[in-house]
Amino acid sequence: MPTYLNPIAFIIPAFFTFLGLEYLIAIHKKKTTVFKYESSIANISIGIAERLLNLFITGSFYSLYYFLYEHFSLFRIPSHWWVWILLLLATDFVWYWYHRLGHEVNLFWGAHIVHHQSEEFNYTVSARITTLQALVRNVFWIVLPLIGFQPSMVVGILVVHGTYSFFTHTQLIGKLGWAEYIFITPSHHGVHHASNEKYLDKNYGDIFVFWDKLFGTFQVENEKPAYGLTHPLKRESFLWQHFHYYFELAEACRRSGSIWQSIKIIFGTPDRLDATIRPYLEKKLLLTKVAFKSSFRFKAYLNVQLITCLILLFIFTLFVNVLSASHQWFCITFILVTLINCGALLEQQKWVYNIEVGRLLILVAYISAIKESVWFFALSLTAILFVSTLESVKHYYFRFIYNREDLAV
């Protein structure tokens, strides 16, 4: 493989290979509730955004790890075979506390809550990680090069960590005998994703189970888990899923009446946040979600958009080292706008039509820049703006996508 290609791109087809196998096994076992179309689409959409933006975050943090290791590390730990075992244990220990604080501190929970919003538990949920969560997580890893572990080893172990945690997000693997006493298994991690009262704030470990046992947060699975949040979100909006909790914190701080109380809210525990704030904000900030049954035509249209994003993400990741700034900005903008569009489609929002028009304009601007043609841009812009204002086009769009015309008014 040429050195300018980024091998991380092949994580994408590997992910979907295992996801496809899980889906086929679920069908074979007639476990039809393992996958829910709308939820799985939302999970994958969030994962695409994280993979896209994390390309830049990971590189930046590796440079930071190297800088800290060179100038501020307490020790210079060699790369012997036993050091890899020590580093794996240290990484899992840091993970435990990063994960636990992610549940116990509102500021961090706002980044991590997205991972727990899904009411299904399958491999798509492993992708449900936001860029904010990835950012927080990388900050915690700083302790490892500061201790004296070599940055290249840290990054290598983090790949192992990420790979292992992917396989714990499934209902199709039962209890694993003796392994349940040593490792975090799908059964243990399913408990962590459950909203059953006895399962709340349990099983924070990623690979090893003994941290939870040591710090009193371990819980074995002994009743069927109900996955998701204690107060389910019930929204598929891409933007709202990402940022609703920070809006809730902002509203709670506004109501608190003092800076000190606001600080206590931000660094307080999630269970002390007023549960009525979210319904209030949804009513104030969001349009009404319309219940509908997804048609084959709707799913096909949505699938095409998601597949387009995945193809662009694969190409972008593979060639990120050689793509020009203009190509990078187009891919990032087009993918993110499309993901927002997918969320709006799942909620049957009227403003999705404006996103569709905006996405066409982004594509036209990009093609015009490549062709270096002002005339192409001017003519295409005029045609798009003219056609998009025609009521007949709006009616056709909403009838085709949602099988309804009232939104065109």
C-alpha cells in the first residue's frame, strides 16, 4: 500500500462486515427486535460524523502526547513485552475513571449521553460516539505519556481498546462462562447500557471487570435489560441528539439565579437535573415530531444518502493525507449537512426541503470551483433557486419522500 494512503479507512468496511453478520444472525435466530431501522440509521449517522472529525483530533492529540512525553514525562518506560501488559492495565484503569466521571459529572455526561440514547443494543451502538466524547476521552489519555509510556505504544493500545469495546455491544452473545469473572463481556456491557434501576451506574470497565469489583460498581446481569436512558429522548434529530443536554444545562443554569449555583449544576450529577427541562425545551425549540411508518421509497432515499456519506468518508479517510484543503472542506461540509438532513427526514421536518436546496448549492459551488467556471456557478445557482421556489416541486418532493403534501404549504 502506498505510504500516503491512510489504512484507518479500512475500519469502515470491517465495521459493516461484522454489522452485516450480526444482522444476519439476528434474522436467523428470529430476534427481530435487535435492530430498529430509524434508531440504527441515527446510530450510524453519529458514528460517521465522529469518524470524520476524529481524523483531525487524533492527529492533534498524538502530537500533544509526543510533546508531553518528550518534555514532561516522569519516567522513560522502555518498550519491553511486559510494558505492553502494564500499559493495557493502565489504559483500562484510566478508561474506568474517564467513563465513570462521564456518568457522574454533568459537563462530561453531556458528551457521553449520546452513546446511551439508543434503545437498541447492537454493533451500531458502538459507533454512537460524538466528537465531543472523543475529545474528552483523549484528554484523559494525556496521563499515560505523562507517566512515561511512549506515545506510539499508547496509540497502539488505544486501537486494541477500541476494537475490543466494539464487540461488547451485542445481545447475540450470551454469557461466556469463566470469562465473565475477568473480562467485560457483552452481558456486562449490556447491563451498563440498561435503564433498569438496579443496573444504573454499573460496569464502567472496558476490558477488565476487576476495576468495577474493586470500586463497588459491578453488577451481574440477572434480569432482562431495558436499553436506553431513564428518560428516553424519542427524537432522531442529528443536532438535537448531539447538543440537547448542553441546552438543558444552560437552561438549568439560567434558572439557578447565581454563578455559584450554575457551577454546582455544571459539575454536579445528572440525577439532580430537573427532568422537566427537556420537555420544556423540546416544546420551545423543536417542531412537533410526526409519527409515520417508513415506506420502502423513504428508506431507499435515506439509505442512498447514508451510503453516499459512507463512500465519501472512506475516500476522505483513505486519501486525507493528500487531499487539498478545498476537497477536505467539501467532504466535511457535504457529509455533515447530509447527516443533518437524514435526522430531519426521520422526524418528517418541513425544513428538510431547505437543507436539500442548500446541499445542492454546496455541490454546485464545489463543481464550479473545480471547473473554475463562474458562469457554471451563476447558471446553476439561478436554476436551483428558481426551481426550488415552485410550489409544484415542493408538493412533489413531500409527496415522494413522506407521502404527504401538507408540508409544502
